[in-house]
Amino acid sequence: MLIPGMSVFARQIGTLSVFELPRWQTVVSTNYLTKSITNAPWVVNLTKLDNCSSVDTYLANSNGERRSDYTVVGLGRHEIRSWGQANYIYKAVFMNHDSQWTSGYITGSWSPDNR
């Protein structure tokens, strides 16, 4: 049942398809997705890492301000604490944690919400 005047959004999921992480801690980010649940953890699911064993990451708003814990992650699904607000747009920010000399590449997915 929908309540009149209430907005309902489905969870959005972004794809990371051989997403490049340049060398020397260069910061790169994804496209923006809309968060549907205030303060819900965000999720990054890494299925493949090339030229890196871990990745630094956090969630940022459209002003580039951090809206989650700064976390180092490896392969697998990771739920990361977030204080983002529903109905606002966010991007996932990544840095190559390992390499000062070569680019790394990640494959997987991410979402500003965990459900």
C-alpha cells in the first residue's frame, strides 16, 4: 500500500567493470546513484582485483563530502557504515591501496544502500 505523497525508490546498483584505479593513490569515483534509505550501510561487492590486493573506499555526496567510513576492502561483499540521506545522490570513491607504480583494476558492483 502506498501512502499519498510518499516517494518510493528501489535500491540502485552500479557496475564496476574493469574499473581503473590509477597508480599513486589517485582518487577516482563512479557515477552517481540515489540513496533510498537514510543512514543505511552502503555496499561494495568486489569479484575481481587486478594489480591490487585491496582498495581504499568511501561514499561521497554530490559536493564530494565523505558520507561513510573510510575503509580498506578486498574481494567479497562489504557493508560500510554510512550517514547519507535518502533521496540524495552519492558516488563510490576508490583508490588503489597497493601500487605506486601501476594501475589496478576492479570488477564488481556497489550500491548506496544495503537492501
